[in-house]
Amino acid sequence: MRALEILDPGPRATVQDAGRPGWRSAGAPVCGAADKTAWRLACGLSGAGGGAGEGAAAIEFALRGPVLRAVGGAVRVALAGAAGRIEGADGALRALPAFATATLAEGETLRVGAVEAGAFGYLAADAGFDLPLVMGSRATDLRAGYGGLEGRSLRKGDRLAVPGKAPQGPERTLTPPPPETGPLRVIPGPQDEHFTPEALARFTATDWRVSAEVDRMGARLQGPRLDHTALGADITSDGLTVGAIQVPGDGMPIILGPDSHTIGGYPKIATIITADLSRAGQLTPGALARFRAVTLDQARAAAVAARAALDKALASMRPFTGGGMDLAALAGGNLVSGMIDAQAPRFPGSLEETP
Amino acid sequence: MADRILPLGDAAFTLELDAKPAPAVTARLLALAAALAGRPGVADLAPAFRSLTVHLDPLTADRAALEAQALRLAAAGDAPPVAGRAWRAPVCFDADFGPDQAEVAAETGLDRDAILTLLTAAPLTVLAVGFLPGFPFCGPLPDALALPRRKTPRLRVPPGSLAIANGFAGIYPWESPGGWRILGHCPLPLFDAARAAPALLAPGDALRLDPVNKAEHARLRAALAAGELDPETFLEDAR
């Protein structure tokens, strides 16, 4: 069978898809792509799909992409959030920009560069990856050790099989949605009553600095302390979700990520709305984050707008004629990998709560 | 206080009952979850101790109607109760598996035998599953065994460890950091993603700890690990 063989996985690469909802009562986190928008665009471009129920899996890479080679046949790949360089068997180089596809002939190597903005980029293959569904999903759960490829991050020598044959027809590109700016929008609660009025005001008035403690479980922020009221910093554990912002006793907020626990005992001051989760999933150490409270009606309007922007981006798909030699891209600093590894985020465990 | 709805972003809300965690409260939550399951736009239902978190599709769900319905069902209290299953969990309390037995004895003022007698006589109910996939929070524990977590959590708690803290007993399905007091080892495979129901124990299940000696524990552990023994053999009504 055709496959992508990993020659170098980069700082951290896992297989992710739309995630594994429906199992929270069993304590299983949803996992899935940290940036669903970029993941969906990569899958749409490559032909792997990824719409509701399709569950296409892609490689999610942190900070810098993998180096991989097509074996056993040609594979069409698409990149979101990073560009790459293809080395042909004859030594010829081709550039693969972000949000475009290229077909790797058998034996050709793709070297993916640094993530252009944020923490994660995505690489999708034309027919997805031939990996078993675990509880309805191919998303990797690194802590529990299932899903994806053997429940772990990708290693040198791994082969991700791609079913079927490479598609015919022209390569494709699309125009991604314009980058969102402005504060991350939140719905206050569920435990905003655990915070003093000063803390609530401070929460939305502060430019929070993302600490070095960032992983798929969450991102710990640094800023002024958010004081709890007499209700305290412990609650009877209740349900968590991606984007919930919990504040333990030290007063520093933590944005929960896709691999976070399903229940937790710290008060949650607010929860990021669905429309802004992709952006929140891209926070890197040192970045600034600000929050703005919105109503449920505003959140709904934002969700509709975000969906329309995604649909518009997918509808902008068109033949890609810009391939071939691109000396600027080939010489681009974003393919220099050595400097990136030093800032690799810490991965599972750094935000682990102990029961 | 009253039952209330707490917003958890635009894609979930939590129904919090005006009640303290207890087996009867878990049974109410399960009945509510069963009544709400399958409603349009509901993506997942997660009960925990005294609350039920309803995850929904923000684009298609009629959130206001679901919230109103959840409150109405909670107030009516007439949803048919959902019965869990009853388990007899084999646990070996050999000192090798219970590194915190001495510490618990010192802090409770009870001797080891008294601790184990209290623990194994307690009718436990799974009040929530979480923290790790398949990790059961079981209670209530007798007050005499109510201890906080260890001051310094262990970096590695072995899988299968039976431990207590904060008035609960739990069993670690995976190796994990953890601060609970480890008293024994249970060989049951608590989570298997390949099973139709991956978590062996579900909220609402009843649990009794059944002490087994080291030889029996080793035999059960090997047979369960090899798949030669069905974990459902340990259902009370399977005896």
C-alpha cells in the first residue's frame, strides 16, 4: 500500500482528526486537532474530507513540520499553516506553499518548514490515513495511549498507509479565512461567582502572557493574580470542555486544550466561544492573549460567521498553477529547522492535575 | 440554592443539582442524562457527582429549550431511575501493593486490619468517571477514612492501584502521577478502548471491594491480562 514514511517527525507530530466526542462519561478526553479550521482546510485540499462524520485524519505538527517520503506509490499531500520543499528523485526542488497541494511521486521527499503563525500546522494526504478507528476517531490520545498511530507521537521510520490511488487532476490551492484579530471572546462562567469583582474586571482588562507551560492539555497564562471569593478555589468537580478557563489557587488562568481532563475541581471563570477555539489552539509561549465577554447571542452570530468563513475558504478551492521552482520560498528562513527545537512546548504532563 | 444552569461556553451547559454528591444524586443524574440523550443538537452528556454537563452543537441546538427541559426534568424528579451494575472488585491488600497503609494507619489512628475492614465493608457507588479515562471516583467512604491527598503527589502511581483521598476511593486505570493514598491493587482492566463500553465501571455502578490473597491476585491478574477471564465475571449477579 502507498504510505508516507516519516524521516524526521519534527518536535512533535501526532495524528489528529475532528476528535472523539461522546465518551466524556467514560472519562475519555475529546482530543482532535487543536486548530480545527486549519485541519479542515488541509483535509479539504488534499481530498481527505473532514466534514461532519467524515473523520479524516491528518498529521498535526508542533512548531515545525515533519520530513517524509512517499513510498509504494504517489501520494497527494496538502499543507495548512506551514510551507514545504519537495526533493525529487533527480535532486530537483519544488516549493509547496501553505494551503496548496502537491503530489509526491514515489521516492520523493517533502520537508515541511516552520509553522508560520502559532503552534500547529497540518499535513493531510489525499485519502486520509489507513488507521483504525478507536471509539469512533483516529485522534491520538497521548496520555491514555490509544488512537492515531499506536497512541503515540510519530517517530522516524513510521509509515502512515494511505488507501487507494493518488487522485488525477490539477493540484489545488485555496484562500484561507483572513486571520482573526482582537480579544478571544468568552462566555463568563460557569463559576464566575467564585471570583471577586476586581478579579472579573482584571480578567478582561489584562494582556495575558502565555507561559512556557503549553501543551495539548492546556496553556497556562501569566498576569495579575485573579483572587477567589470566600467560595474558594475548590469546587465539586464538574464537566470541562475545550476552551474553558480554570483558575486554581495560585490565581493564574489555564486555557484547557483538546487533551484536557473531562472533569475538574478548579473554578472556571469563563469559556472561549467555539468561533475562537482555533485561534486559542494556536497560542504559543510568549504570545499575548486578551479576553472579551460576549453574550450567547453574540457567540451564536460568531459561530455562524466562522462557519461561513470556513465554507467560503473551501469554496475558493481552485487549480494550483504556482508550483515548481520558487527560489524565494526555497531559500526562506522558515525551512531552517535547527532554531525551532529549543522552544518546543512541553508535552503531556506539564499541566497534569493529580486526583 | 436551587438546581441551576451554569453556562460552559456556547457549546455546553452544566445542570447543577442542589445536592451533595451521593449515590442517589448520581442515579438522578443518570436518569436526566437518559431523558436528554438523543435530543436534537445534543452531542454528549457527562454526569459528575452532582452535575450533568450537556454538550451541544452551537449551530443547530435549541439551547434555551434544552436548558429549560433539563431544569424541568430535574424539578419533576420523575424520570425512571437508571440502575447501574453491581461489581465485586478483587483487591490484594498485601503490603507490597499498599505503600501508604502505614501512613493511613498513623493518620487515622486505626490499625491496618480495622482500615481494611472498614474499606471492604463499605458499599461504594461510582459517583463519577474522569481525571483519566475509566478512573472511577467511588464513595461514600466511612468518615474514619476521610483523609486529604498526600502533601507530595507521587510522580508514578502504578496502574491498578486502589487508593483513597478526600472521602473517595479510586482505582488508577493507567500509570499516572497521583496524590491519593495507595492501599492495594485491583487487577480488573478498567479501560479498554476496543470494548463496546471502554470504561468497565460507569457512574451509578455499585462496587464492593473483595480482598484476595497474593496468589489468587496473581492468578486473576494473569488471566485478566491474557484475556482468559472476562471482567464481567466480577459482576455480582454473575456469581
